[in-house]
Amino acid sequence: QVQLVESGGGLVQAGGSLKLSCATCGRGVGINNMAWYRQAPGKQRDLVAAISRGGTTADAYSVKSQFTISRVNDKNTIYLQMSSLKPEDTATYYCNARTLLGSHWGQGTQVTVSS
């Protein structure tokens, strides 16, 4: 069983920065790709950024140069550095991990950007 725990969300003013963390708990399970998604109220959950075990990243077009995903493999932890935040970045941010057992989700962390 893989458990994902996100942290780092909160309330920030427009133009500010936040760094989200996602720690994984689960022994003997190989974790492959990991990613951050976000879901605003009334909207679908969208991919923000993904990173492979080898460090290859992919970012959604809407957040390129604004968000940076990173990973520490020996800790099975990923981060999302968010800068120049805008009110439209307000959402619940979810961590996702892919293993041979399937796709796993965290509970989410709320990010609210005030104007």
C-alpha cells in the first residue's frame, strides 16, 4: 500500500510563492512517475507537472516557468515550487504516484491566492 502526504499549502497574496511537498509511505513498492495535479471548485482535476524516476519533467503549458517540480528519489518525495502566484492558481493540489500496483493519490493540500 502506498500513502501520499502533501503539505505546504496555505493562503498567499498574488505574486507570492509557496513550496508544496509530497512524501510517500510504503515499503517494497517501486514508485515510477510522480506528479502534481490541481482541482479548482467546480472544475476537473488537471495535471500541473510530472517527473519520472530519472528526473525527466513535463509541465502543463499554463504553468511553464512559473512552477518547478523536483524529486528526491531516496526519500520518494517530490516538491512543487510555485512562484508568481495568481488568484487563478487557487485550487486543491494533489500528489499522484504510479507504481506496478496502480495509481495512488494523496488527500490534497489547499492553495489559496488572494488578489
